[in-house]
Amino acid sequence: MFQQSIKGSVGKSLKPIVALRFNSSKVTPPPPQPPNSHNDTTHFGFKTVNKQDKEKLVGGVFSSVASNYDLMNDVMSAGIHRLWKHHFIKKLNAGKRPNSVEPLEFLDVAGGTGDIAFGLLANAEENFGDYESKMTIADINPDMLKEGELRYKKSKWSDSDRVEFLVQNGETMNKIPDNSKDVYTIAFGIRNFTNIQAGLNTAYRVLKPGGIFACLEFSQIDNPVLDYAYQAYSFSILPLMGQLIANDRDSYQYLVESIRKFPKQEEFKKMIEKAGFYVPEPGYENLTFGVAAIHIGIKI
Ligand SMILES: C[S@@+](CC[C@H](N)C(=O)[O-])C[C@H]1O[C@@H](n2cnc3c(N)ncnc32)[C@H](O)[C@@H]1O
């Protein structure tokens, strides 16, 4: 079942999986905490906020940037986010192989305006003649999904029933059954979660055995000189661009700060393993010196 699912879904780069380990560790629920203790707070960028408020604050950011999101991404990254996403899609190379019977069930979480979801469908068609696999685009923010739906209506998939949009919190995904998805992708979304480990545990829950978890996220640069230059660019230029182009400095300030707060590559890899995934060596792939990274996990 495991081998079949791998063969039927992802590219060669993920096939040579040996010495599979089964990590059966379950996440023990934390003991109850008194109100207002340290465990009731989290970060929202560099600010400390109550955990219960973060979802709303993040929602405010993405509702605010939704209509300019694609344009701003291009401007702020000089188009590099497109190269990263293209590489991510090609690396996964997912699609129903001609000798497989079942179409794939894709789930793109924090899917926003749909770059990854539509890219995956197009890749499956081009490389495998897969016109059957289905895509669920889930996002907590209806405004971001609305932008995705506008793109979908103009796309070649608009007449098919292959794409579904769902407003869902990636930490819980209560509309997605256990063991139901073949490929779970999340791009530039998980760092916004209040509880990242809960999001990873949920990814594990919804994937079928042998299913693939793939995350593209901003990460940390190892080289201190490059990191200094990158920080200088992100903290001074990006909020300013947000101000000038979208008249929204605060949202872009949050986006920059949230990148800084996201766990480093090794730490995030351990969190993926803690959720139960097998992480193939070398554990992650750095893009552009670690400005972003791809993490892959396989449900065993
Ligand atoms: C930076 S955008 C990325 C959109 C898209 N994946 C892309 O790569 O262009 C981050 C997305 O994460 C979504 N998001 C934030 N927290 C979420 C959560 N807890 N569950 C689901 N989506 C979430 C936001 O609404 C937003 O659409």
C-alpha cells in the first residue's frame, strides 16, 4: 500500500526510501494551565499576544493584503517566489501515473490564491496526462480563497468538478476525514498558524498511509553576512513597499517579523518527525541560501 501510493503520486526524487522507521509517538496533551500564564500567549510577528487572539490578527493581515497579494509577492520577491513554487511543484512531480487506477486526492492548505494548487494540477496533466486527480484548496481566510476562486473561474478547470474550496483552519481541518488525502502541500502558510505542531499533526491525520506532506516556507539563512543583508532588506524595504504599493505597512511588517519567528530548518524537521512523519535525508532543501526551504515528510 505504502509503495503503491508513493509510486502513484510523487517523483523519483522521493522514491529511494529505505530503513523506514515508525514513530508512533503521540502528542501528549499539555497539562491545564492557569489563565494568563506564559502558555496562554504566543507571538504575532514580534508582538506577544493571547493565543486566542492570534487567529483573528492573522485573519486581519490576509484580508487586508488579499486583493494585492499576487502583485505584492511579485514585487517584493522580484518574482523569485515563482521560481521557488515552480521548483517545489517539479520536485513533488505528483500525479496519477498511467498504470495507476485511482486518481490522487490533493490538499493544498493555506492555499490562498491557488498558485501551488493550480501548478500541481497543471504539472500532473503535462507530465502524466492526469486529468482526473482532485484538488481541495483550504484556507482559513475567505478573502484569500475568494481571490483563488476568481482565478479558478478563469482557468481551464472551471467547468470540471476537480477543484473544491474550503474555509478551514489548518490546525484542525474538521471537514477533512482521516486518511483521505494522497498529497498535502502548504506554501508560506504554516508560519502563520497559532499552533504549528497541531497543524503538522493534522497533516498526518488527513494523509493516507504513504501520503506525502510537502511544505515550502520562508526559513533561516546560515551565512551571517548574507543574513545581515537579507534582514536589512526585509526590515527596511518590505514594509515600505507595503506602504507605497498597498498602503498597508503594518501587514507587511507582520509578514517580515513572522518569517524571523519561524523555527529554523532542523527544528522544523524535528517537529515534522514528532507528528509521525518519516523525513527522507537530508531532511530539507534550502532555496536561495535558506531564504526559503522545502520540507518533505511521508506518512508511515
Ligand atoms: C502568505 S499566504 C500563502 C498563500 C499561498 N499558499 C501562496 O503560496 O501563495 C498565507 C496563507 O495562509 C493562510 N492561513 C493563515 N493561517 C492559517 C490557518 N491557521 N489555517 C489555514 N490557512 C491559514 C492565510 O489566510 C493565507 O492565505
